[in-house]
Amino acid sequence: METLLQDIRHSVRLLFKNKLVTVVALAALALGIGANTAIFSVINAVLLRGLPYQDASQLVLIWEKLKQVDQVELSPDDFAAYSERGRSFAQIAASERANFNLTGNNDPVRLEGQRATANLFETLGSRPMLGRTFSDEEDRTNARVVVMSYRLWQNRFAGDPQIVGRDIALNGSNYTVIGVMPAEFQYPAPINNGQPGEVWTPRSLATENERNSHNLMTIGRLRPGVSWEQARSEFELISRQRSQELTHGDDAHRVNLVPLRAQVGREQRSALYVLVGAVGLVLLIACANVANLLLTLAAGRRREIALRLALGAKRSRIVRQLLTESLLLSLVGGGVGLLLAVWLSRAIRVLAVGQIPRAESIEVDGPVLAFTMLVSVATGLIFGMAPALQASRTDLNSTLKDGVRGTMGMSGQRLRSALVVSEVALALLLLAGAGLMIKSFWRLQQVDPGFNPQNLLSVEVTLPAARYPESQQRTAFFQQVLEKVSSLPGVSSAAVVNSPPLSGRRNIDIFLIEGHPAPKGISDAPLADFRLISPDYFKMMGIPMLQGRSFTEGDAQNATKVTIISQSFATNFGAGENLMGQRLRIGDEWHTVVGVVSDIRQSGLDEDAAPHVYVSYRQAGPTRAGVLVRTTTDPLSVVSAVRAQVQAVDRDQPIYNVNTMNVMIAAAVAPRRLNLVLLGSFAALALGLAAVGIYGVMANLVTQRTGEIGLRMALGAQRSDVLRLVIGRGLRLTLVGTAIGLGASFVLLRLMASLLYGVSASDPFTFAAITALLLLVAVLACYLPARRATKVDPLVALRYE
């Protein structure tokens, strides 16, 4: 301990003596460690931190999969079969999305909720903080009881301790509150990155007319001693048995079991892993920079180290002293980096809310602090080992003969050159990744959504089934809303669609074209996105009609059923024939194709236009729909008026998901923008660190070769010759690093192909531009030391020599 304290005191004195080197090294380490800590805080929140359920590792989601979609919710019939036959799970529970309008308590508000089987909370291992959850009897009878979230209890009911037993109005009916869940409980928000549920009501599975609807999100708890792989094998066998029993063919029912932990953050994992790799490269570049700085210090201490060795100090003692210096430097840098990480984590949290599940829990906590400590120690060893070993190999005779002047020696110069080459290679790898992301994002911004988003407002309304049980009632409601909204000042037109573009919702279902062979089973059935629209929808949205006609007022409930298909539908399923005038079976009804319209990007700008089938809302009144309003002024300026007109038709109907279409388009590309901002920032940081590394080596080269440069100039060398000498050395190192970086980029960047849009992972233009940028930065980094070299006075240099 006494020796350790002595080493620490000596290290502190040395670092204070070389203030400039210390500050530069601390800055590099703080940036590298801080960036790694911030990204680890994201990984910890999304992928590592425990889920708010008891023994969450035993929870498994049960999906079915089709050829086009690998996660399809179960039907009630499927749920019953798996529950009865499966032996791997102690409990299997189901729930479906539900929307509730809360009234009678200030203004009406729309709530996200679920209708769930009675054992959902028991399966999750979650208990209410107040009251109880559903009983089996309440489940079977669809009793009007409700369990609410802590958030709803606080925000709408002021945390009333007497809330249990109180009646609240949901969808026009009275429900009795029987329980309140704790603040940490969220379901299914962490799973699907959606809004947190606020109310849960019972859901009976005995309704016969719902047997074929796939709307049940199913979760099971494994029995003790049963692994996920065993459960998957059993359920695959059950799915094959069901396919044979239902005579749909061997592929009709295919089960897909996913551990709950693997489901959370599923769509963001690739991007997060790329960011982890990026900050890891930044840290390696920082380590190379600090190692170069320590080699510079070691060069000035060669005589000191040689004297210590000559006086009997062991090589291991010298290495330990130098490692103590590097560890002290890395720990202080880690401390500064931790402060930087706190700020970065908060910034990422603000940017990532709504884009990454559980983003609100991103913070620097205990595990993140432990990670920072581990990274700091590992970093100190990484950048300190090579300089320590290099310095301890000092040749006593030659060093003591050199006098006071410290030189690095050929091996030290080769090591510093190798470090610079590695910095350049790593920086190019990061820059290439960022360049591909920039070009990908630019391409995405150029995508035509297929409609005109300017001055377009979207608001959504959900009609309670109890108050609007008939299709004609729902149609009448939206018709009145359209008439009232269209007459508002500043509104040029309005339309209704059951799922607005880029709203994140898809209405996928199977269909059959008359005269075409029927599919062998569900897995082979063709799928399309179904939309219920008002007659003026295409005109108002600016979607071109390619063939036939749009809907008219005559396409009413009792008229001949008609439909309009999208261009991609006609291309994918027409088999080369014109589908105009042919009939499609949608559900149990046949619809005649009367038109073909241009494609739109319904789900996202980065997804191909899906086949669409449009049906007039007059022939099938939607329960949930978006009211789209085209304005002549700022769309947000008419929100209050639109809300008032909706409530003029029904005072208990709230509007929600209020957004302009331009905001919805921005939200659709927000995850890619977040990835671009983070990766671009890390790439810029890497470029700066690489430039500092090149500058440091060239500056040290000029210092060591002052005498040689003076001699050259005394013998007639021009300033341009000196410039070429110094810049040429730096460019040679840069070109070697660039070649290595290009080779690594062509291989490694293929791993981020799924994050790109409209650009290849080996795009030649991007690589050429990045290479040119790196060479330009290298020339600038070399120019300053080279310019200083041209000002060397030959007489002074020769006298120094």
C-alpha cells in the first residue's frame, strides 16, 4: 500500500508538470468514456433492466406466423386449443386492444386499454396496489368492472383513496372500479412500444362470432423446469395437429414463441448494436490518442527511466509505475466522462421518447456507474500497457550517452505510426457508416408518400359499440361531422378514413378474387390493407385515380357493394389481367372493383407501398376513424373548432391523436433521424480525435528532426521541400490507415444494411466522399507542424544539434 501511494503521488506530480498533455488526454478519455456510458445507459434501460413483472424470464409471448408476417395475434379458437393442449405453461392469458371514452369527469377523454382474461395479472405476477383484479365469474360474464392504472388514478381522479367501488362512465356505460395497479406496472407498453394501458376490463372468449378474428395478444408463464425451447417444440407439434384437423394443409397454423425479454426492443436492437460498436470505436481512437501522448512523455523520460534501471530498479517496477499513471489518468477521465454521460443520457432520453421502448427510464444508475468504472480501468490498461512496455525496454548505454535530449527510437516511432494508422482506419469506418446513414436519410426524405401532406390535419375518433351498434349509426355520425367540419372558416375540404396514413395502424386481412384458385390454407392466403373511406377521400388527399371512378353518394349501405384497389394490388394479384369489373370476396361479401388508384405509403416512407383495398364507409361504417381536414391556414389553428363540431354531434366524443400530416411524416422517420444524429456525432468525434492524433505525431516528428530539417535547409532545401517532407510522411500514414479502413468498411458495414434505405452498404460515392474528407483533414493536421518546420532557423537548429 505504501508503494502504491508513492506511485500515485509521483503520477499526480508528473501529470501536473505536463499540464497540456494531461488536459488533452483527459478530454479524449472523457469524450470516449462519456459516449460509451451514455449508450450503455440506453442499452441498460431497453435491453438489460428487469421488466416490471415477477420472474419475467419465465414469460413467453405466443404468436402465429404467416409467410408475410411472423407475428400474428391468436384467434379465440387458437387460444382455446393451445390452452387446453399445452403442458409447458403454468398459465396462459390473453388480452386485446380496446379504446374507452371516459366521460362524466371533466372533458371527455380517450383511454388506451385492454380487454383481458381474468388470469392476465396472475400470469404476469402483478398485484394491484388497491383492491383486486377480475374473478373468473366476471370474466365469463363480461362484467362491467375495471382495473385502472396508477397514472390514470393520479391524473383524472387525484389519487382518491376511495376510488375502489366507485362507478366511472366508459363508452357510455357505468363500470365499477375494483382495483388500481402500482406505478411500475405497464402492459403491454414495454412489449409493443405503444402507449401504456390505462384501463383493463374482462374479456370473455366464448363469443361464437369472434372465433375467426385474430386479435388476442397471448402470453404464457413457463412451468418450473421447462425451457423456452421445450415449450416451442411442444407448441409446434400442436400447431401441426391443428392444421391437419382443420384440413388447411401442413402450413395453415404455424406457431411462433418469443421470450418476453427478446420481444422488448426487438425492432431497435440492430440500431442499438451499431451504436454500441460506434462508441466502442470512438473509445479505441481515444485510447490510441492517449497512448501516443504517453509515448511522447516516455520519450522525454528515457534518461530518467534509464537511470532508475541502472540503479537497480526492476523492469516490472517501472511498468507498474507507468501503469499507475495511465490508470490514474483514465479514472479521472472516466469521472469527467461520467458527468458528460449524465447530460448525454438526458438528451438521448428526450430524443428517444416514442422511438425506443422504455426510453423514459434512460438514466445513469448503479449498473451504469459500475460500467463506467470497468471501462475506465480497462481503458487505462489498454492505452497504458504499450507505452509502459516500450519505455521499460530502454537501452541504458545509448540513452545515457544521448545526454538530456529525449528521443523515441525506431521502435517507439513505429508504434506511434501504427497507432495513427489504426486511428485513421477506425475513423474511416465510423465516417463511412455515418455517410451511409446520411445518404439513406436523404433518400428517405425524397420519397413521395403518394399524397399531398401540406396543410392537412388529422384527428381520430372512436365510437363506443354500445352507443353505435349499427353501421348506419356510425356512418350517420361521421357524415354529420364531415358536413360541420367542412363548413368551418379556413377549411377547404374534409374526409374520413378508418386508419390515416402514417398513423402506425394497418388493417390487414385476407381476400379472394373471383375466378382465382382459393389458397390452400391461411398461411398461403393473399393479404391486403383494407381502408374504409368517404367518397371525397382521394380528391382531398391528392391521390390520382388511374382507372375507373371514385366512390359516390350512391354507394350506400343497401347498394351493390363496390371497391377500389391500389396499383400495387392490381400488379401483385392481377396475374397480368385487368381486375376492373371483377369481384373480390371481403369477409362474407362480394365487392365489384370499380376503380384503381395510385399507391400511397401507409405504414412508413421506408416501406414499399402495400396492396390496398378501399371500401366506402357508407357501406361499412367504421367504429374508429380519422377525420382529415385540409385547411387554407395553419392546420393547428382549427383544432378547437374541429373538436367543438365533433362534440356538437355527440358531446361525449373526444378527439385524440391530433397531428398535422407533416408532423406525422417527421415522426415516421424519427427513429432513423435519431440513429443518424447519434452515429453522425460519434463519427465527427472520431474524425476530430484522429486529426489530433495525426497532428501530435507530426508535431513530435518535427521536434525530433529539428536538426535534420535545419541541416537540409542549410544545404539549400526550400520551404516547399520541407512541407512535402512533413506532409508526405503524414499522408503516407493516412493512406495506409485509409486502405485498412476501406477494407474493414466493405466487410463490417454490411451488418448495418437493415438500417439503410435506398443505398447500398458499399456505395462507392459515399466511400469516395468520406475518403476525400479524411484526406483533407489529414492534410490540415499535417500542415500546421509542417509550417512550423519551415520556420526553423538553420543556425539555431545546427547549434541545437
